[in-house]
Amino acid sequence: MTTTYERLTKILVEQYRIDPERLTPLQPLAALGLDSLGMVELLFMIEDEFAVKLPPDIEPFPTLDSAVQYLDAMAAHPGKTGARLPQPPA
Amino acid sequence: MIDVAAAPRRVAITGLGVLSPLGNTPAEAFEHAVAGRSAIRLLETPWAPQLHAPLAGSVAFEAERYFDAPRARMLDRVSQLALVAARQALDDAHLQQPLDDTGRIGVFLGSGMGGAATSDEGYHALYAERTGRVKPFAVLMTMSNAPAAWIALELAVSGPVLTYSTACSSSAVSLGEAWLRIRNGQLDLAIAGGAEAPLCFGVMKAWEALHALASIDPVDASTSCKPFARDRSGLVLAEGAALLILEEWSHAMARGAQIHGELLGYGLATDASHMTRPSIAGQAAAMRAALDSAGCQPNSIGAINAHGTGTPANDGVETAAIKQVFDEHAYCLPISATKAVHGHLLGASAALELVLALLALRHGVLLPTMHLREADESCDLDYVPNHARADPSITTVMSNSFAFGGTNAVLVARVPQIPCP
């Protein structure tokens, strides 16, 4: 079964043409060339890919790992769309 | 009359870029215009059957040929067309990118409807599909100044970057306003013209509601737009972009630029009488203002590129206005209306038509007004009906653009008297 991480990397590789070699869970997405607009767009793509509705005030995910944690938590608790955004690692 | 500073500078046209229903280079579009080959077709979109007359002039354009996926997603089709036409014009002018910008370069773009397709999609998503959301870049894609802003970003232009939206005269205004700034010394170079991408369901329905669109010719749909004809029934919507490089004359000469022509004059006048009904007085005033600013007498104009939409309202009024301005000379003036073959690109039409008119002068030919079997009784001038005509003697052309809202804009251009390569 495809993992959340694999589905996210697929978006970044196919939609943003990012070299898969550069993708790691803790790599800051900003360092991959995603500017603020690209980050916002990524939220929409995540909604489409995972068939979820993210809260309108959600902050962009700083890393793939933070997105994985958030989405997995949503999947585990389907009604809780306002879950606190995982913070980037220190 | 347009007030220009003393000792005005000359303005050369040194680059042309075109994406149009007639072709995706100036040469290709010109070739089809001379041959009178119409690009008007019946639309084959899923929503076309819901239109009374699903006619359009479409551009054969695949965005992925020109933009990577992340960038293409941020661009409405109108910006895509504008950017590619601008690149083409820059290449044609042999200007290196990024430009050597000292704040004396500007972008002047006309568009009547901006990112209309993105708006249409957004409304469909919200109201029909009830998705509760629109594209993340919807604002950036729909805003009217997006095409000009993208050109400025790509070319790193830091001077004035302006958008003009005066409906069907938008790109005549953008070219004229750029011309003014070069002429009066504010700028040395401008990328100017227009872009339009209105071929989406909502926009076409809106035009249909206005009863301005042509009905389908029962024999040949491609001949449905018939400027100046007795059986004309309306305009055909089209998309495309045409960008020109305007350059101060000595600036162009100093770098050895090819000169396609000289933009000589620009006249602007507003009807202020009705939102859609054209006015003889308004159109004539714009033509006179263009002649004044060009320093031309009426009899020094050799040909006219007509607004010539093929609507019942326009063509008789335009004919009367030409006669008012040119008096007896009007009967000696060949008048071409190329919208018959490329359709009405709204805010991009004037720029495309100026390109075609310039190339016609360069090649010593008068472009035909196609589908003109029998002229309307109110249209009794020489419209160069149905066949191109050789006339290498003509060097100066007036190009008319009149708009809903009443903004009439007229350009005058001439070609240097050198043979076409």
C-alpha cells in the first residue's frame, strides 16, 4: 500500500518537477524551491490527492514529515480537521 | 488632440510577435490574411452546443511547449499567450534577455477581459460543482494586469508596466500610450500590444446575450464574419496575442535594429453617447486626432485597416466616419477588414491588425476584406473585396479600433521605403 510519504513525494516530483533524490522527510520544502505561492498550491494538491478538506487557516507544511504527521492524524481522527499543525523539528 | 512635448522623437517598430487564429508567427498570420484563408471554425467544446452560433477563432497553442508545469498552472491562457508573443517580439528585435533595463523600458498591454477563463472555471467550481473552493492562484490569474506583470517579471522590466482595458480598442490604446511615452522622452523602448483569451462558455454566452455575434453561414461556417456586407450578421469572437517592440528611432538605429515601420500617430476620442452604439462623430474625431498627431494630411494616408467588425451597427457608421474625415479622398482609399478571417480578438485585435497592416505595406499588398459578396448600401467605399491587391506605392496606413464603452483609438504607421527582404 502506498504510504502518505510516497503520495506526497509523487506530488512534488510530478507537479513541481523536483528531483526525487533531493527529497527526505526533514528537508525543508522551501529549500526545494517552493516559494510561498507554491506552498499554498501544495495544500490544494494535498486536498485533491487525499480527498480531505484542510482548515482555511492552516499554515503551509514546513517539511514532508510534518505533512505526513498531519495527514495521518487526520486519517486516524476523521472529524478533527482543525488539528494543530505539527511543528518543524528543532 | 493628443498633446505631445516639443521636439517629439520618432518611434520605430523593431519587433513583432503574434499568436493568432491565423498562425503563430507574424509571417504565418500574414500569409493566411493575404490569401484570405479564414481561421473561423465551429467550436467543438462540450459546451458549444449550448451556444446559438458556436463560432470562434482559436489559437493552436499548447502551453506545455512554452512553460513548465508549475509556471503554467499560475498562468491563465491570456497570460500564456501574452508571454509567448512577447518573447517572440523580443527575439524578432534581436534584444537580449534580460533587457538592459535602466527604468526607461515599459510594458503596455491591452486586454478587454483579462483572465476570463479562470473566472469562469472558478464560478463553475463554486456554483455548479459546489466544491467550496477555487484555484489557489485565482486572483493572480484573473487580475487584468497579470499578462503585463508576467512579461515584466520575465524580462525584469522596472519602468512603467501598465494595462489598458478599453474593450475592443485596448491594444490600440496600449500601443498609443507607449508611443506617447517614447515620443516625449520618458522611455526608450516599450513592449506593447494586447492579449485576449475569451473563448470560455460564460464569456461567449455573455456576448451571445448582447446579440453581437454572427450567425453561422449556412454554406460555409468559416465565412460567417462578413464586414461591410449586406448580409453581415455580427462579429466572431477570437483569442490571441500580438506584441510589438517600440523603440526610439536613434536607439534602434544605434544598435542596427531592423525597422518594420514607424508608428507616426495616435488619436483618441470618446463617444460619450451610448455604451454600444457607435458614433460617427466619435470615430471621426479619433481619426482626425491621429492625423494631427502624425502631422499627416488626410490625403497622405494610403490605406485604412478598418475596425470592420461585421456587426450591423459598426460598418455603416465607420464608413460614414471615414467619409467625414477624408471627404473625396475616402473614395480612393483602400480599406481592409481582416476580422473576416481571424475574428475579433477584442483587446488584442488592434495590435494584431497593426502587425498585419505593416506587413502588407512591407510586401506592397492590400489585404482583402473577405466574404464580401455584396456591400451594404451604407458601405460604398473600396473595401478590397475578396482578393488581395498589389500596390507597392502605399507607405502609410491608418488603423481603426472602436470599442464598447465608446473609446475610439486610431493609430497611424508607415513603413520605411526599403524593399521587403
